[in-house]
Amino acid sequence: MHFITEREVKENFDMATAIDAMKDAFTEFYKGKAGADSRLRTFSQESVLSTMPAFMDKYHIAGLKSYIASREGAKFVVLLFDTIKTELIAVVEANRLGQVRTGAVPALATSILHGKCTTFTLVGSGFQAETQLEGMLEISDPEEIRVFSRTPAHGRNFVERMSKKFGRNLEYEENLGTALSGADVISCITNSQDPVITDLSSTECFHLNLVGSNFLSRREVSESVISSADLVVVEHLEQAFRESSEISAFVNGGGTAVELKEAVGSEEKYRKHKKTIFKSMGIGLEDIASAYYVLKKMELI
């Protein structure tokens, strides 16, 4: 049994590898040879324990991501089992792993549902926002990159740091409307309880990634924005009903959402829409596939 540290994950799991791992996982999901159950949250007085189980027959693996969170912080691990030998293969520390795959999944969805990004707007400037930008730069070469944050000082700092890190010109926008105007790809990653984006009616063609919320008490966009899309895509419908106020309200109101595996398995069918939305919440399949790719890169599997 291997114990993989955060440092080893960082050394062996880059964005390009993560996107490949996500495409691999959702292709197998489409074939019916991989799957995931919805996140289970167990509440104690001091903290919340979350578990996210999944399997992937291609590599004879099953396992789960588990993490505990409290006011003191959070700790993430992935447990990976061999389904033939019924042995524990590895315990993988998963803070960095989760950050990278959180950027890789919307990047994969964008590459299929929208293609080339010309003007990219990132709404949010926290820890997870970094890999939202990195994922977009991996799949495309935007001519313009804008950042909006509800905390301006944090947003300006983010722009300065990421400009240096990626060698790209990022612009901080004080006004959300200005940041969104003319953007063909938008990624929103906030913990807002009230809609941050309420109007995209002036944009004729857009792809919007919603990444920041997996609680019904939170909402990043208004119902009108969701309803304006030609296509709404989620990772896992059951989990979306449980965790996304946007998706549950949209579907209960008569809307239709499809799972990402369908878009990965039938790319041509889903490239014809002008206005697309992808809601990402994270499923265990992404984590066990990521852990497998780390172990493979380290030549441990």
C-alpha cells in the first residue's frame, strides 16, 4: 500500500494530465464501465465528513474521496482499492489533487461544448479560481482574460500573481457587467448565497461554467440565466438535484439537463449550441481517476 503526499501529487499531476484523466473517466462513464454515487455528508457537532465513492472498471479500481471540514480547516484524502485483488492500493492526500481536477473538469466541458475561447472572464479569485484559469489556458489561448471579484483587493492581488505565474496579461474589472460584456467563456467560482450573475441577455453566444457551489443554500446565477441556455450539462444528475439550487429549480420547472458523460461520448451532437451552461460539483469518479493517474506517473501501478 502506498501513501502519496501532497508534494508527490504536485510533482506528478499537472493540468494536461488531469484533463486527460477526466476525459478518460467520463468516456468510461458513458460506456457504463465507470460510475459514482452522490456525495454523502455526515454531520457531527464540530465538523462535516463527506464521502464520494466511485469505480472504474478499465483500471480495476474502486474507492472514494473523503474529507472532513470544520472552522479549523479541511483535510482531503482519496482511498484507492484494487477490485480484483480486493486490496488497498493507496491513500492519496488530495488537496492539490482536488484543486487541479476542479479546474480540469470545466476545461474539458468547455472544450467540447464551446471550443476555442476568445474572451475569458473569471468570476471569483479564491484558491480554486487559480486552476479554473489554468484549465482554460491549457485548452485554449484567449485573446483577453478578465477577472472580477466581490473582494476587489483580493481580485487585484490574484490578477498580479496569476499574470506573473502564467506570463499572461490579466485585467481586473471593477464592474461585473463590464467583465461579462462580450465574454464568450465565463467561469464562476464563488460561495455566494445569492446570484452573482443575473443577466447574460446581451450575449449571443456563451459558455458558462458554474463551479463554486455544492449546497442548496447557495446560488451563483439567477433562474433567468439558466433558462436562457440552449443546453445545460451537469456531472451527475442525482447529485445535482441534491446539491445545486440552480439545477434543481431549473429541472423542477420543466427544464432538461444532460450529464457530461453524454457530451464526452457524443461530442459532435453537443457542439451545435450557442448558449451552454455546465454545472460542476465534483464526483468521486474524478478523484479516483486522478489518483490513478498520479500513481501511474509515479510508476507505482
